[in-house]
Amino acid sequence: MRDKITVALIGAGRIGLEHARNLASFPEIQVAVVCDPVIEAARRVSPLARAGGITDSAEEVFARNDIEAVVVCTPTSTHAEMIERAARSKKAVFCEKPVALDLQRTREALEVVKENGVPFQIGFQRRFDSGYAEAKRRIEAGALGRIDQFRAVGRDPGPPPKEYLAKSGGLFIDQAIHEFDLARFLAGEVAEVYSWGTVRFSEDAAALGDVDTATTLLRFQSGALGVIENSRRAVYGYDIVTEVFGMNGKIVIQAEPKTPLRHYSETGYQMDHFHFFMDRFGPAFRTELESFFRCVAEGTEPSPGVTDAIESLKIAVAATSSWKAGRPVKISELAV
Amino acid sequence: MRDKITVALIGAGRIGLEHARNLASFPEIQVAVVCDPVIEAARRVSPLARAGGITDSAEEVFARNDIEAVVVCTPTSTHAEMIERAARSKKAVFCEKPVALDLQRTREALEVVKENGVPFQIGFQRRFDSGYAEAKRRIEAGALGRIDQFRAVGRDPGPPPKEYLAKSGGLFIDQAIHEFDLARFLAGEVAEVYSWGTVRFSEDAAALGDVDTATTLLRFQSGALGVIENSRRAVYGYDIVTEVFGMNGKIVIQAEPKTPLRHYSETGYQMDHFHFFMDRFGPAFRTELESFFRCVAEGTEPSPGVTDAIESLKIAVAATSSWKAGRPVKISELAV
Amino acid sequence: MRDKITVALIGAGRIGLEHARNLASFPEIQVAVVCDPVIEAARRVSPLARAGGITDSAEEVFARNDIEAVVVCTPTSTHAEMIERAARSKKAVFCEKPVALDLQRTREALEVVKENGVPFQIGFQRRFDSGYAEAKRRIEAGALGRIDQFRAVGRDPGPPPKEYLAKSGGLFIDQAIHEFDLARFLAGEVAEVYSWGTVRFSEDAAALGDVDTATTLLRFQSGALGVIENSRRAVYGYDIVTEVFGMNGKIVIQAEPKTPLRHYSETGYQMDHFHFFMDRFGPAFRTELESFFRCVAEGTEPSPGVTDAIESLKIAVAATSSWKAGRPVKISELAV
Amino acid sequence: MRDKITVALIGAGRIGLEHARNLASFPEIQVAVVCDPVIEAARRVSPLARAGGITDSAEEVFARNDIEAVVVCTPTSTHAEMIERAARSKKAVFCEKPVALDLQRTREALEVVKENGVPFQIGFQRRFDSGYAEAKRRIEAGALGRIDQFRAVGRDPGPPPKEYLAKSGGLFIDQAIHEFDLARFLAGEVAEVYSWGTVRFSEDAAALGDVDTATTLLRFQSGALGVIENSRRAVYGYDIVTEVFGMNGKIVIQAEPKTPLRHYSETGYQMDHFHFFMDRFGPAFRTELESFFRCVAEGTEPSPGVTDAIESLKIAVAATSSWKAGRPVKISELAV
């Protein structure tokens, strides 16, 4: 990396806090300011980032010329605006997913990014997990040959609060989008989806017209088939498994156990399981930022970027449509 | 079991040979005769069964009053007739799957079984595998609570010869039917299916209007969702994995490695994989026969029986229809 | 194999019963007679072997010229005599381990075997387990290069009854001898041993001057080091693990779980463990007999044979001496 | 932790660099200075620690009253002196293991620590690994009941350079001491050891009168037995496995694979292995520092501390003596 990059952290909530720790660990990064409308949150997070100051004004951040990049961890509803303002003030942008819950708003914001030519990275952290990154390397090196089937399961330990759910865009856009991104990352572009969703346990999901359990078929442009299973609750933990099957073999990415310990007792032997996305993907959150800032320093294009943000959302939107309409939906059908 | 049960083995091919060995290992079973139209095949298999004699005439078998039960391992096209003739001669029938490739013929044959009141068991051997049997016990004991998702993968090491494929009824009826049976066995009755199939590598499948790769969504009567992935070829072996996910946890049935050996070398460590269904399910083939003969001896009803033969075929037929029509098919839509 | 080999099974106890089943499964084998001084035991086991008859007289067995081979499963104290009588009546001998509890008696009996030139195999069944056999093949093919370290653990689910213990020869001769045989099988001849033993839980062991827990260092003739851990009790089951470490890697033979099933629940995920040697090594018991009879049929020398019976006992005797004397004991020190 | 603790990092080599990163990640820690006689090393590491300055003078560090704690990562030969000087200047001390290569010097240094009443922690980082820490918790909670056997293997990917070896104190003091510490940590105090060592591959070890391969028997004060296997080279990586066996079960701590990925191909399936101690125990290095500074902040006694530093060295010294003398050595025999 370059000598120093001066950065602002915008948003001092749960994810902001995690990014703060990681920012402090990069010697080339200087966090100039932590910004949150709740100044107390900024004050709490600031020492973790070893930040130079705090503010409750994003305006102030965008106005500072010494700040070269922003890390956006604000609520989803503000992402698009933050991205646009950062881009217009010529700052590199790392933003948590999603840009917005609909395609139109997403495109608008990313259009501004392109117009201003600033580096942009979207927070699909799984791509930086050692398992997924290594799978990508092997697949690109041809280890599997032609890919024929893809599978992912994504199960959260428990459903989010109703208030979160209400603004989430629904299971496909909020949760399954991570699996849709993995599908594109590892197996290529998706041509068509077909989704079944149902409510099995969440009264909140029912009340909101959302689902808590879903399965989505994918047809890739290559002709390969894929399937994604989601659930908003798994009592045993955070269940993320991905399998890519090709003519020369298959690769399975599955992190178990969490603790390197087997306990043998009268009933057999037991291992534990990851319970939170931060536990499972903690190192990936660090690596994605490291990659972003390397690109900023070297002037190369960060990845996953604008296209990845849009394409994964398109799959999620199509899946939502398919579930509602009860029929397969082609990605090409989506109004642009 | 009772003191002695006198049995005929009809069909001395690959599966017949396996059953012969197992029959010899039950002290209560006396194989009176091995029957095959190719008398040389019968002669070869007879010593493995410690059989009393051989014949090329099924007629002769059905005419013998001392023979109480038959194990049918003939080509699929003859199963229905063999079942009917055995039932009419009041013999208990164990028959390899499927009864027939279409529902009409299957129903006819099984009607004869019911009319004659003979014990009948269909050869879904996986139900007797230690993993699947234990999963069933735990699920019935309530270990998972309400079941919400089901998943199975079935991949063969390589596609069968074209001649076999031509008479197989297609991937859904020939191969996926094993997964459909597991779905019913572990997660309950299926209400609706939706299948995507494609040809990725098999010219034979293409020529025959069949597929070599497929994914099938299942909606269970309980409202749970399921998905089944199939491929006719996996270079690493015989890939059979099943997962049942419920409100209290999940159970995964997966047999790896084949050999209890880890080999550590400069590239990490390696295990092997099952390559053939006989390797993977060999003990289950013995256990299914043991269960059948116990039922015959005790006068109880064997399982999986008539209903299982019909219901699994219905799912397979519906899946085939769905794939061809490109739309979800309800089991209740099926004629008959 | 040849057309037919006529065999007598001598000893109709627990192991005899297991061998009976396996003998019935070999079409080339005809069990002429099951022999046990308790004629009821012979009667019970006879149908499992599909035997031609039963007897309580070993004399009668040895007198029969049509019997070509004997499988000896009598109590240990009678093994040596049975081997001698069988050898003198020119019958091939498969005998459960050990030949005798002391070297002198073992040598005498095996001398008679050699004098009479009959095929002889000792019942170290683990060598025929798929894991151990494959390890042997890889090691012989040079996969590990020079071997530097060897490790085995042998833990039984629970201690045998006091009456058995009293006649067992002690932990090293009764239990650890299986690990000593594996050491020779996989890593070569042993030059020196050093054993520590202790009583942790078994009052019977204490009363008999035996131990229930022990660790033995091995120095191989090659200079490699080895270690063997034994316990007479493991609440989680039958714990048999072996590791061979060499300049190019290591091989670990470990069979877990018993049932191919993972159960995920709130506390993580759980697998089961083997509980009995028959469960773990059941197939190996069949394969060792198959190998013995192939050798008999082909006129080749069975293995493990006379040398293996003697050399493993020498290690066990030396280990016992080392434990008692509190010093390393060289195998070459043993009086011959 | 308290608001701020001002710290000096002494020693800017490989381990110093790792500690630097971790120090920067604790918001409560301010690294005042990085000290190394090679000022260029200090300059390189300083930004990683976000340090306030650099120096080549340890004198200067000890003279500063604002510095409350030191993290000592200098060469082993200087540890004792650094500890003494830090203690005398009333600074809390975290020091990499070992204090010194002999007991006399170790005791002297630690006596100074005690006299000055400063917090002291020795760098046995494995205790802070999630697997080992959890094992400790379960064992202390009584999950295993009485402990009967302990086993550890410690294999490095490759031997260190000859210059390092020459000053290392030998395999038992340099490498096996980590396993000796785990033995004490998980299974209690050791009463007696017996070691065999040999040279299998390292000409350097031979030339220095050291060994590259060793096995050590342990007798715990409780009467339990233990065994430790070491090798200076394992082609497949960094092989650290620990097993604690008790009356109610066993716990195995084993971290595999490194990457959560299974690759299935024609030869079976493959996983990777840890290759370096930094990869395997990276998070533990962070956690041990976190624990140290929490103790400093709260005024509690850090652990592992003075006793742990001495007792583990005593086992290593006794093991070295045993290997040289060819006889068991009691810890109580050690002079002092």
C-alpha cells in the first residue's frame, strides 16, 4: 500500500465497530474521523479505530479534502445517498451491501460512482474468506473443468427483529443475496431463477408478507443448474455451506467445527458450530478492507464492485418475483 | 425367524449374485433353486446361495409348493409379471425396484399382490443403511421437531450403457426415485414437484431425449420444502448425501471416507470416497432381506411395501412431467 | 479358490459363532463339523456354518481324513494343543491369537507346525481391515519413505470379567499384543521396549497384579521410535487409532463415526463411535478367513503366520518384563 | 481494561512484529516506543504498533516512568536480563518463552520479578487458543472426571537453522516445552519423565549432539500416564495434536483443515493442513496479550506466570537428562 490513506468511517453501529478494529490494524490507514448522527456511538467506536476525531455530520466528512476514502456502515436506506455524496466529493467508497433495496435506486447511485470515476467496493465479505477465495482460485485454475451444478445453503441462527425485517426487502434481497453473490462468484452469471418460499415459524415474516424459508433454483447462462436453500433460523447456528460440482470433481466450502476440539463421551463425540456471521467471517471482514485499500493505493479497480452489486440484486429481485408469481423468471425480463 | 424358509432366487445377474451371498448367510433360509433363463448364470450363482438346484424355468419355480418366497432380480421389464405370478402362487415377494416404469402397470401388479394377500417388499435398500435407519429412528422420536427442509443429492460415478438408459424410464424414474423414496421415508408425503433437467455430458442421454443432470423442488404435504440434485456422473465416486432440517436441528447422512485412513502429505491430507452403490450400501442389501424374511416368518407386513412402490413412482412420474412441461406438477394431478 | 475345502470349526463360543457365519458365506468352503465339548454350543452354531454335523470330540475331528483345515476358536489354554494335534493330522490351521501365553509353549506348538509343513495363520484380524491393509500397501509402495515414528492407541470399552483377566496373561499379552502386531506390520521389527503400567480403576486388575492402563515405548530395529497407549476402559467405545509417520508424510488409521450420520442440535453436532471389536473389525474377520483359505487352496503360505505369532508375543513378554523391572528391555534379552 | 496503558515493545523481530499488530488493535494500549538494537527493525515495526517512537536503547525504555509494561521479544539469551531490568523499574512484563535455558538463571530472574511484585506472564500462547482454552474449561468443570492418560504430538514443518539450534537448548527445552506446558495445563503436575531421542534426518542436530525426533513418557503426580511425541520436521505441516483421556471420556484438540474447503477429485477428497505456528496460533497470540493487559489493568495476577515458566522448564530439563542418562528422571531429583 501507499504510505498513508486517510479515511472516514461513517456509521458506528455493529458493523462499523468491527470495521473500526480492522482499520486500526492497517498501519497505512489513518482514520481521520468516525461519523455517526448519534455522536455517542461515534465516541464509543472512535478509540477502536484510533481515529483522529468524531462528528455527527456526514456533510463535514464529505467536505474534507484530506479524506480520500469512506467506509459506509450506515443503515441500508441511506447507502445510496452516502455513495453518491462520497463519489461526488471524489472519495473512494467501501459500502456495506446492499446499495439499495430496488434496482432503480441502485443503478442511480452506481451511475454517480461511474461518472465520478471513484473506486467502489460492495461488502460481500464472503469472497474474502479463506475457503471461498481458495475455491475461486482453484475453479479459475480449471480444477473442476466445466461446472454443472452449484448449491448453497444459508441459514441464520435466528430471525432478525421485526423492525429490521420490515425494512429488509424480504428474505431474497436481505439474506439470500449473499448466496446469489456466491453463485455468480464461483459458477458464473445467472440466466433464470425459480423460487419457492414459505412461512414455517416466523409470525413477523407472515405479518409482513415475507417468508422465513425458501428454495431457489438457478439456471446459469452456461446451462449449469444451481439451488439455494435459505432459512431464517437454525438452532445449531449459522449454517453456510457451498458446493460447486463440475466435470472433474467438486469443491465444498464448509467451516466446521468452530472450535478445534472433539469431545468424546458415552454418547459418541461432539463438535461445536459457528453461531454468528462475525465469528464465521470475522477474518474476511478484515481481508475485504485490506483488498479495498490496496486497490485504492495502487489505483486498480476494487472487486466486488458496481456490476456485482447490481447483478446480485437482480437475481434477488427476480427470485422475489418468481416466488410471488409462482413461475420461473428470467433475469433478462427485469425492467432495467 | 422361523426354523426354515424355502426360497427361490429369480434372476442371477449382478444384483442376484449379491442377494445370493446374503441368502447363504441366513441360517433360517434355504435357497431351493436359482432360476435364470440363462442357465449358465444360474449355475454360477447357485453355489453362492448354497442353493439346492438351478432351473431356467420360472414356471417351475412358481409351481413348487415347497417354495414360500421369491427374491426377484430379473430385468425391470419382467418385474410386474414375476410379481403377479408369484403372488398368484401364494409366494411372498421381494422385488428389486421398480415394479414397472409406468404407474398403470405398477398398480395392476400390486393389485394382484393385495388380492392374494402375500407379503411384498420393494428393494429400496437405503432405508436399511445404518445411517438412514438411525435418522428415521431419531426423526420419529422427535429429535428434529417439525421438519422444514429436506435435501438429497444422488450422483452416480458414471452413466449406465445406452442400452440400459433406453429402457430405464429416464433419470427421474431410474435414478432420482431413490432420493424420492428417501424424501418420503424421512420427511413425509410429497404434494408437488418442479424439475429442471439438462444434458451436460451424455450424448446417450441427449439421443434418447433424457437428461444427465437435474434438480427437483419438492413441496411436502406438511408445507416443508425439499430439493434433490442428480447427476449421472461424478468423477470422485458415488455421491449420496441427505439432509433433514427441522426446528430443533438437522441430521445429515453422508458416508465418507470409504476407507478409515487419512493420508497426510505435502499437499495436505486426503481420504477416499465410495465408488459403487454396492460398496456403499452392501450391508443394507443384507439387512433389507433379513427384514423381509423376518416379516415373512412373523406374519407381519414387510416395508417398504406396495404403497412405497407406488408413491415414489408417482413423484418420479410427476418430476418427469414437470421437466417436460416446464411447470410445477401436483402429485394429485396424476391420472389414476 | 479350489472347488471345495472341507473344514472343521473347533470351538463354538463368541468368536466361533462369528467365524461360522463367515464360513457359510464362502461357496468353496464346506464345514463338515462344528466341534465343542459343550455339544449344545456346537448345535447352536452349526446352522450358522451350514455345517454337516456336530461333535463334542476333537479327537474325532483330527481323525477324519476328509477334513483339510481347522479353524480353532477354543479357549486360549487349549490353542497350543489343538495346533499340534491339527498339524500332526496334516490339517491346515487357522487359530485365534495367542498360541499360548508364554514363549516356550508357543515355540513348541509352532515347531510342530513347521515339522508337519501345514499352512498356519494366526488371528490378527486387524491386518485385514480395509484401513490397515491399505496403509500397508501405501507404506510398502514407499508413500511415507523412511518411517520415523509409530503410534497406536488401544482402548477397550470396558474391562473383561475377572475370570477372563486371571487367565489372560495380563494387559500386555492379552490386549496390547494387537498393537504390537500392528507395529511390526506397519513399521518393522522392534528392538527394545519400555513400559509403564498402572491401575486406575480396575480392582480386578489390582487384585491380580495386573494393570488397566499402560504406555509402552518402542524402539524399532530401524531406529524409529514408537509408542503404544492402552486402557481397559473407554466410556465412549472401542478406541483404536494408529499413526505411522515418515519422512514423506503420515498415515492415520481411525474409524469414526460408526454410523454415517451427523446430528446437529443446539449444542453443536454429534457423531457416534464404535463400541465393540466385532462392529469395528467384523469385515476383517471375514477377510482374514478368506485369505487363509485362498492360501490353502493355492498352496501359498498364509500370513500372519508362525513368525508373527512368536514375534508379537516376544514384544508383549518384553513389555511385561519392562513394566515389572522398571527398565528398558531388549527383545534380544529374552531367553529363547 | 483501564483507560490507557502505556507499553514498550522490546524486540522487533518476527514475533515482535506479530505482537506489534496486536498491540495496535487494543484501543486501551498505547505503544510509546518500539525498541531494538537494530534501529531499522524498530523503524519497520513501529507503524504496525502505531508506536509513538523508536529507540535502540533498552536503557531508555526502562528509565521512562510513563511506561507501565513491556512486551519482551528479544533473543532468548537476553530474556532473563530484560525481565530483571523491567521488574526493577517496576514495569509489568510479558516475555516470550523461555526465560532462560537453565533453571538457575530462570529462578534468579523470576526471583527479581517476585521481589518487585510486578505482573509477569510467559508466552505460552497455546493456552489461549480457542481449542485449548475450551478444553481447560471443560476439564475444570469435571467433564472428563479423573484423568488417566495424556498425549501430545508436536511436529514442526521443518528444523530451524543451525545457528538457532545451537542456542536453543535442544529439542526438549526448545520445542517439547510447549507440550510440557500443555501437559501441566490440562492434566496436572508431572512427577517423572522418561525420554528417548534420536537423530533421523538432521545433520545439524547430530553435529550439535541434539536430537530431531523424541518421545517422552510422563508420570503425573496424580498417577496418570502421559506421552509426548516430537519431530523437527513434518512435510505436511505444523502438527499439533493433544488428547486428554479420563474416566468419563476424552477431549482431542486438533485443528484441521486450515482452509474450510474439501476438494473432491478422482483420487478422493483432500483438505489442507496448517503450515506455520503463526497460522495455527495467530489468534492465540492476540488473546494472550489481551489477557495480560486485562490483568495489568485489573491488578490481578497474569497466567501463565512465574510457576509455569519454572515448572515447564523443569520437565524439559528432566527430559533432557533422562534422554542422556537412559533412565527415568523424577522432577524432584532436579537440583535447586
